[in-house]
Amino acid sequence: LAEHGRRRAQVRVLLHRLPDHEIIPSASSRTTTAVGSARATLATLHDGLHVRTAGWSSRNNAILVVVDRLTKMAHFIACQQKITAEQTAQLFIANVIRLHGLPTAIISDRDPKFTSNFWHHLWDQFGTKLQLE
């Protein structure tokens, strides 16, 4: 067990030394990074998928991709292109937190309003009211 803990610490140190493009080379401009105690998760929304428009207007036309940067495990979550912060939080809980637990930090390059709304909706699901100052 001690050996496992030592190896996890070594991997964590290695991940912090490498630039993001060496860990995940295909990250797009709209990314959200969730950093846990031993793993980092990258979430990217791939939109503009080419789907038939007849009968598909209310269906999913984008994919939220969440990648665990430590294990390289990926989640491909179908969603709509115009996804809100509330819907993103619900998808994140249902598909990522349910399996991997709550990250200790989320660093986002999306606009501050979306990030703030995401955090509010995320914590609302857990019954916690955020009071940001």
C-alpha cells in the first residue's frame, strides 16, 4: 500500500512538470480542467457535429469530452450545442463525479459568468449555497 502511495505521488509530480500539450495534444480552445488530489480531468465541448437536420433539431448535436489526464480514460457525453452551465453541471455530476468523485478545483478558460454559474449549479445539486465575495 505504501508503494502504491509513493507511485501516485511520483505520477502527480510528473504531471505537474509536463506542459498540457504533451499530456493531451488535442485540447480545444474551450476547455475546463478539473484537478483532483491525484488526477486532473480535462473537459472539452466538441460542437458543430454534422447531423441530419430533419427531425434532429431538439436532439444532441455536440459531445462533451471529459478526459482523466492521469489514466487517459475518456467520457464522451452527448449534449446540445447550446448547453447551459446548469446542464453542464448536471452532466458533470451524472457522468464524472458519480464515478470519480468531486475534484478539489476546477480551472476554466471559459468566461467568468459561465464558470460562476457552473459552480453555483454544481453546489446547488449537493445542497450547498455558494456565497462568493
